[in-house]
Amino acid sequence: MRNRIVFLDGATFGHSFDFSRLEELGDLKVFASTSAGETVERLKDSTVVITNKVKLGRNHLETCSTMKLICVAATGTNNVDLKAAEELGICVCNVSGYASKSVAQHTLAMALSLLHSLPYHHAYATSGDWSESPFFTHMENPFAELGSLCWGILGMGSIGKEVARLVSAFGAEVLYTSTSGEDRASYERCELDDLLRRSTILSIHAPLTKRTQSLISERELRLLGPSSILVNVGRGGIIDEADLMRALECGWILAAGLDVLDEEPPKENNPLFRLRDSGKLLVTPHCAWAGSRLRLFDELFKNIESFLRGGSRNLIV
């Protein structure tokens, strides 16, 4: 009997993505998305389950005796009950490091857009105000050169290191703190409070753990200061969103760029969306990794192929 491969949320790759190569490994069923109420039924008779963000708890895993592998289409595995999987003899693998270049590029795009006040300058240039000006230029909202600033990195894994490499090319001073407590880079390492005080731009590249949950709240935002820019491409829960809203409204920090939110997709009444000033808040829909979809899919394929042949590629359980 052929293996049955089920992808629970294939639309996270985009609705037109071609998954047909997986048919070389077994009978394939790709669902665009899967709600909590649909999960158990869709796991039925599966051998390999692929999930990006669909949660798989003990109550789901216990219902499927045929399941042998959970393949997480991401680096973070907080959506899978790893303890239950281990106890039930279900292997779990993930893909790490696949999106470093794409996420680092998005990090710089968000930070530079906010640093350069691009939405403001676009609005000025196209609104008619520039046409009525006697001057060829406009200097009411100037920006600083990145090379004159200090860029702080929270989480110096593969993405943090790529960001450090890129901003170093601009001449920026790079500081970091490691959420794991390990020395991971040749850049200056400092404690979190020192990092916050010294950074003009702070980018977050850490996983969501008990240690990082709400790590950046009112106290930390006040330490950053009114000229600072905060960019989060890690996980939404690392920042207290209510405190961030107050920070932007009250001027504790200058601006924030977020590719991740505490709840995704967000509710329409998310308080952050009350702030309509795109010069202060830039939000993108968890798409920083989009440039690496082909690399991610290739890694998924290799993980499953290895497992079905008796290998242990990228297994974490």
C-alpha cells in the first residue's frame, strides 16, 4: 500500500504553488487550509502529515494510528505537541535555515522604509505639495545614514547572522543578545537592557518560548527610546502588542515594522490597526519568508524521502 501524504494548509505557500512532486513519494492530498474542527477527519489513514501552522495536539495525534511522520513546513514547531508525538512513536521533522536570506532581506526593507520615511515622502511627492514648492527638494523629514547608527539584534541564529552581515556592509555598528544564552557570533554581545539603550534599530529574530513570551513590553520599549525603530520578524508573542500600541501613540519609540502578530490572521479589531500613520507602523502578513518557498519545498521533499527510506534527516523527535 502506498504511503498517504496529507498537507493540511498548502495555501500557506500560495494558492498556485505546485506540490505534485510529492506524488513521487505517495498518494497526495493537499488542503488549502484546515480548521480545528476538520483536523481529525483529515488525518485519517495518513502516513505523513505536513503542517505549516495547523495545530496538532495530543487529541489529534491519538486518533490516527497510521501516522508515522509529522513534517513541519517551518522552523518553529510550537504548533505540534512534541511530547505526545514522542510518546505515541510519531516522528517529527522541521526545516531550519531555509529562509535566512529572504527574511533578512525583508527585515532591511521594513527598517529602511521606516528610517527613510518612504510613505511620507511618497505622499508629499504625489499629493501636489511638491509641485507647488519653490524648491527642487524637501527636507522636512530627513533620514540618517545607516552607517552612522547602531543596529541591535535579538536572536543571533542564522537569520540574525545574515542581518548582521548585511547591515555591516552599510557600516552600521552591530550588537546582539542571544535568547539561548550562547555566544554565536563575532559581533559584540551585550545584555538585553544594554542592547535596548544603545540600538537605534532593533530587529527580532528569536523563536517564541517561555523565555521570550512578552519579552518586549512597556519597560523594554521605554528603554529603546523615542528615536528608535523596532522590527519583528520572529514571532508576534515576543512583543506585548498593547504596550507597543501605547509606545507608538506616546512616542516611546519612533516606529515599528511587524511581519508577525500575536494572533494570525489578526482580528479586524486588533488595536494596532487603529494607528493609521504608515510612518509609525508598517505591518506585513507574515510573508518575510516568501522568497524562499522553493527552497522550503525542496527541504520538505528531502525530509520525507529520507524518512520513508529509513533515514533521520532533520528529525527532532
